[in-house]
Amino acid sequence: MGAITPGVRLHDLPQGTVEERIRMAGELGFSCIQLPSKVLYASMGIDRGGLTHELADHLRAVLDEAGVSVTVLGCYKNLATPDRQQLMDNFAEYEACLNFAQMLGGCPVGTETGRPNAQNRVADDRMTDEALDAFADGLAHVCDRAEAVGGQILIEPGWNETVNMPDRCREVLERVSSPSLGVIYDPVSLLHPSVVDEAQEITARMLYLCGSKIRALHAKDFEVVDNEDEAGWCDGTGSRLVCHGVGETGRYDFEPVVAWAAAACPGIPCVVENSVPATAADCLATLEHMSARCGASHREL
């Protein structure tokens, strides 16, 4: 078993149906995929009511033929929203996705960590204790449903969201102490322009505080752009972070994370994010080279 099992987000591959993109992933050499529910809905012309056993059977056949597994079924709905009606609809979405994930073979359902306003707007309100309370309450409800069906829910912390630093992630994991709860760790998502020079220190703290709950990795790179005219990883400095596939810019060294994986959880799914069709193969090669160099040995962060 290698240090990691490389995967790709389905929507980072060329345009096509879900079936076509699954086959592309296999042909490129990826072993797993992240399947966002919205991509599935758009391809199949359905909403959550269309997440049936028949669809799961169909997708499993396509996945098996391509030699690919689903490592995360994405359901990115805001669990910190103060809008009660919106929250109830989001709960129904998570329930449908958790049930469908079991039909697919038991893959986890992944989510981001929300923002405490109905518009899901990036604002300073996400940094408050009240925001963390709201997210933890919503997450606890979803974890109860996950436990009931034997499923898993994985949260992905991010600087632009409510769980935006390693210590806040640890707090959520302690407050929502469900066996169904785990973490998708994307090191770049916890960065912003003011802290990019501290990237490896932040990575080390995240692995120390939350490593035992990490069930999947996201692999990407970044560049800092000198404007805040567009939405992004903005922190008031006048700059923002723009994301790319792993190894594309050389700004973030992902290899220490691969080394951690080799020692702590060999074979963990590692999904490339923010690649484009022209760079997906190179991103896969980057991960494979890192995995081969790390082997089963641990390199200290």
C-alpha cells in the first residue's frame, strides 16, 4: 500500500456526464474520486429525490468498470445558517446524501463548515464563538443521522468558513464527539495571504491537534495575487489566495503531509483539487512521486 490513494474531484475533469468523467478519472490513473451531489444532480437531471437504489447500482457498475471508488460524496450545505427553514432543508439534503452514500457502498459524506448568515457570505461573523456554536449544533444533528444509518460525515475546515483554524477544528471535534465524525484536511484551505509564510507550522499544528480524525486529504497549491477585487482567500491586506492543483506553483510543499500519511494512515484517500484538464495528469504524477519518496517512513514536520 502506498502512502496515499490518489484521487480527483469529478468537476475538475473535462466537461461530460458523470459516467464519462468517472471513466476519465480511471483512464488518467486516479484510484478514487470526490463526487459532489450538485454535479450528480446536474448530470442526471435530478434533485435529492432521485438518489435511488437504481442510480446507486448504475454508478457502482460504472465505477467498478473504471476501477475507481468514491472517496467522498460532497454535500456542501450551510450548517451554520440562522434561517430555520433553510437549515431544515439542508438537514434533509444531508439525510438523503447519507442514505445514498450507503447505497454506493458506504463512502463518507463531506461538507464545508458554513457561515452564520443566510447568504453564506464571507464576513467577520464567521470568526465568533456564536458562529462555532451554530455550526456545532447543526453538525451534531447531521452526525445523529449518520450514526443511525451507519454512515460518516467529514468536515473540511477553511479560512473562509466558521472552522477556520486548527484550534477551532479541535474544539468542534471535542464538542461533537460522534464516532461518525471525521475530517477532510486541505492544508491550503487554512491559509490566507498574511500567514502563507507560516504554512508548515499551521500544517504541523493541524496534524497534531486533529490528525487522529483525518479520513481524507485534499491536495492543492496556491499563488498570492495582489488584489482583492474578486472573492477568494482575502484577509484585508490587499491580496488574496488563488488555488491551483498540487505542485503547480511550488508555493505549498505537500510532501510533509504525504510523509505523515505514510506513518499514520497509509493509503488514505488524497484528492487533487483545483487542477484543470491540462494539469490533472501532472498533479497525479506529483502525488505519485511524493508517495514513492515517502514510502512508509515518517519525515518530521
